[in-house]
Amino acid sequence: MVKNSRHPKTTGYPLQSFLIKLEANLRCELDNTLDQIEALWFQKSLMEAIKDGDKNTRYYHLSTNHPTPP
């Protein structure tokens, strides 16, 4: 009977440890990337709001600056 010189628990541990650390690092990078994408879209929406302005601004200015006659 030939015994396997490698014990399954000891040979897989370094690889498993590496994979766990790699997964943690990748998840962290993913979270950072998603945060950056969210910030980018928020900034884009603000830029569009500033560029386009409020569509009702003229209406509100006219209604407050020029009261309707009684």
C-alpha cells in the first residue's frame, strides 16, 4: 500500500489562504470602483441640472415678481 505523502489539509491551506485574501482585496477594489462610479453619475447629474437649470424657474419668477391683478 502506497501512502500519499501530501496531506490534503496542509497542501491546500496556503492556496486557500491566498484565495481568501485575494477575494477580500477584489471585493475592496470592487467597492471602491462602485463608489467612484456612483460619485461620477452624481456629478454628471449635478452638471446637467446646472447646465439646464430648473425648467420652472421662469414660471416661478413671473408668478412672484408680477402678482396677478385682483
